[in-house]
Amino acid sequence: MKWTLKIFLLFSLVSCAFFTRNPKDRTFEFLTGKGVEAASPEQFEKALARTTYMAGGNYQISAFPYTESYLKSLAKNHTHTRGLTPIESQKYLKSLQEKFSEGKTCFKFRYEVLRFNQSAELKNWQIILLDKTNQEFPLTWRNGDLEKAPVMTRVLRSGDNLEQWLGDGVACTNAEPHLNSGFGLKVKPSYVQFPFDSTAEIYWEFPEIKIVNGKEVQVEKKKKAFKSYRGW
């Protein structure tokens, strides 16, 4: 009887492992802000951030867009932690919008560079926004971010004590392409060792929701025609 119970429990665990559904892709919700009005800034960043590697794994890059709903979440969080009045809260939100959304599209970008100091500083990186039609919009770093020095650390890899640089910044374009149908970023550092690709792409591909006959309909997402970075 005990062995029968153990076998049943084991089968149940294996079944759960095989048949657990993948978590729902909520990118579209967080891009539009619909249904996630109470979400924290951390929840927005987790849902909207994308990460990839390049230079044979020596570089890690990640980014997320500054959406209107994300800025409202930042303002709400700041209001709560600082005890701002409604007027002060509105002024703070307005300052965020002027920096990151009014007449522009902005992204937060982070990078980790291992071994190669040629790509250690933010000025060593170029970023281009790609809309759904493959149109390119070069992004420009905010001046204040370019003045920040990267953080230098050391990490152990295969017994070697290697230098690593950590940096981040905000890049913007005055263009305002429609992001709710999918978009991407093309990233190019100053140096990538041979034989790896000199650029990498980060994509935001997700189910899009449209209203058809008064009902929400999920639009099947289509893969981009870009050649994705494969590492070799």
C-alpha cells in the first residue's frame, strides 16, 4: 500500500512538471497599462525588460521602455514613500513625462562587460529602435548618463579573476513609433572580439489585443524577419 501511494505521488509530481502551463505573456497589458494600474514599478520592469547576451557571452545587455503607465507607477510609488500631496505628486509625474515621454520615446539600458574595456563606458554603445515595419530610429544618450563612470568589479571564470564593468543609462529618440504591435532594439558596442557578430538585437514580440465587434481578440504574433544573434 505504501509503495502504491509513493508511486501515485511520484506520478502526480511528474505530471505537474510536464503539464504546467507557461505563465501568461503580459507584455501587452503592461505596455498599455490596461488592467495593471496598481502594479509596482518593479512589476513593470519585470514584465517589460528583455535581456540577451553577445560577444560569446562576455556581454550581457538588457532594456525596457519608459511607457506612460510605467511613469504613473513610478509617481505613485514616489508619492507613497515620500508622503507627497496631490499637487506635489502631479508635479513629479509631470517632470517624469517631460524627461521620458513627452515628444519622445525612451529606454532604460543596462550592460555588463567582461574582459574587454573597449566597451566599458556608456559612450561605447549605440542603440537603434526598430518598429514593426523595420524602420530604424537612432537613440541618443542623456548627457548626464554619459558622464557616469561604469562600476568595475572582478569575477571568477574558469579559475581566472577577470575584470567586469557594469553600466546603465537612458537613451531617447524624438520619434514616437507605435510600440503596441511589437518592436526591437539593435545594439552595437564599440568592440566585439572575432568571430562574433558586432551587433545584437532584443525583441519585444507578444500577443496583441484588438477590439473586433466590441470584443477583445488576441492577434497572433508574427516573428520578425530580422536575423537574431546566435552567438557564433
